Amino acid sequence: MRLGINLGYWGAGMDGDNLEVAREADRLGYDVCWAAEAYGSDVPTVLSWVAAQTERIDVGSAILQIPARQPAMTAMTAATLDSLSGGRFRLGLGVSGPQVSEGWYGVKFDKPLARTREYVEIVRKAMSRERLSYEGEHWTLPLPGGPGKPIKLTVHPQREHIPLYIAAIGPRNLEQTGEIADGALLIFPSADHLEETAISHLRAGREKAGLTMDGFDVCPTVPLAVGDDVHALADTFRPYTALYVGGMGSRKQNFYNQLARRMGYEKEAAEVQDAYLSGDKDGAAAAVPHQLIDSTTLLGTVERIADRMAAYAAAGVTTLTLSPSGFTLDERIAALRAGTEALERAGLA
């Protein structure tokens, strides 16, 4: 099992530290450095900055938001980043959520699976440097009856095939991801529930495409915190978990809340959401079950983290992406190093 890191969103006051975390991960031999975007910092700019100041580590978008860009623009960005980084770019895509898609980008959040499938087909076709023509429900290229003509990408990516990942949570999205992508970006993964909540659906998609799980990258992100008091460490992640389970999306379209329910937290997920949407964020955080936090993070001593890493590997994870926590740069660097030590102790390095 390989290790990655996720820098999250840029512009949160830790930008200089984030770059140093990426450099340290590069020195430690981490496999990939991911960055995110919502409605603040954009991913391509951040990854260009990181790639220019690292040597070996891959850089990946987790995610480039589908409603933010036309698919041909995403192909241009992927090809450029792959070329500039010397073949170290990984393209992660996702539909975002209804509030961001419609409120920020003005793009209707409808038929996300069909939209994703068409988007991936166009991106792959453009990156292959074919002359681009496409007829679908959501995109038609060139536009009919106008001056447009099929043209092809002028930039040559470093590699013939840039790895393409999709952020997926729901069963249907996971199945489609297994069918059309090279990897899946997962969030709130529990090793105990990974088979029924993710792997089985990914496998079904691979089988639909006539493929196996061999070579497919199962890549969940897990927060990492090192220390002796597991309960105290878990409590630091209560606001984070409450935000996603309680406040992301709408009451009817909160994919993270639905995931928590599928993991057996039906009652608790409803309580967290009710409190969060009523404005009681503290109450929502208090309602998050300790076990939900503990099972979806890496908390405790290096030995305990090593045991949890072994469980993730046994569940089918191929790249475990760590989000190292800490109030200072030194604490985050120490967490990174602990991650490497735990991987070695687990016999997975």
C-alpha cells in the first residue's frame, strides 16, 4: 500500500506550511500529493506551485470540479500540468454538490452520473490528441450549424495515459467509477465497512467493463493525528465530521450523511444533520459518535496507526491518503513521519 497526502484547500492561512508539508512528503517517499478546490483556491494553480518545488511526488487534483470547467479545458489543464511536472500529474474529477454547482457556477445539478460519463469520455478523447468531436446529451462538439470544426490538443502530455480518478460516495457513482476511471477518491472510509460501502460497487463496475480490480487505485483520504489519548484526538475532528455529515449539501442531497447511514449510523446521522441545519453546530459536533470518527481516521500511537493501516490494506486500499493534523508545522511534519513509520511497522512499505 502506498501513502499520499492531501493538503486540502489553499488559502486557509497555512500556505507556507502546506508547501513545506508537500516537500517533506516528497523527501519521505510519499507517492502523491493531492489538493482540493471548492469556491476559494483553484487546484491547478496550487498544483503548479507544488510541482515546481518538489522532485518525485505526483501531484493530483482532488478534485477538479466538473461544473467549473468545460471538459476540453480540463484536458488542456491536465496535459499542461503533466508536461510541466515531468509526468507527475493525476486527474481527479468530481461533480461537487448542488449548492456549489448551482450557487457558485450557475450549472444545474442534474443527471450527475450521465454528465460525469460524458465529461470523462470527452476529456480522454481530447487528451489522446484525436480531433475532438462528440455528440451527447450534455455536450455536442463542434456546435452544429456554426463555424466550429474538430480540432485537436496542441500540447503533448508527458505520458500517453494520465491517470483519471473520480470522487465517488454513492453506490451508483462508485459502480460507474469502477467502470470508467483508473481510480476512486473516497472520503470517510471505514476499513470495517469498506467492502459493502465502496469496494463491492467498484468491483461491479470493473466487471461491467470486463476488468478486474488489478491496477485500479482505491484511494481514500483519512485524517491522521498522533498521540496517546485517542478520545481527545477524536474530539478535535468532531467539527470536521459534523460539517460533512450535517451541513454539506441539502437535507435531501447530503452524500456524506447517506454514507454514515449506510455504515449503521442511521439515528446519529439524522441527529447530527438536524442540529447542524438548525444552526446548532456545537450540538451537531457533540452528536457525532466517537466510533464514527475513530473508524474513519488514523488516531493514536504509531503502533495503533500501523494496525489500522494494515486493516485498510486488507480491505482493498491501494493508496492511503493522509491529512496530517497539527497546530504547528512541526506537528504536521511529525505526523507525516509517523505515517511513514507506521507503514513500515505494518509491513506495507
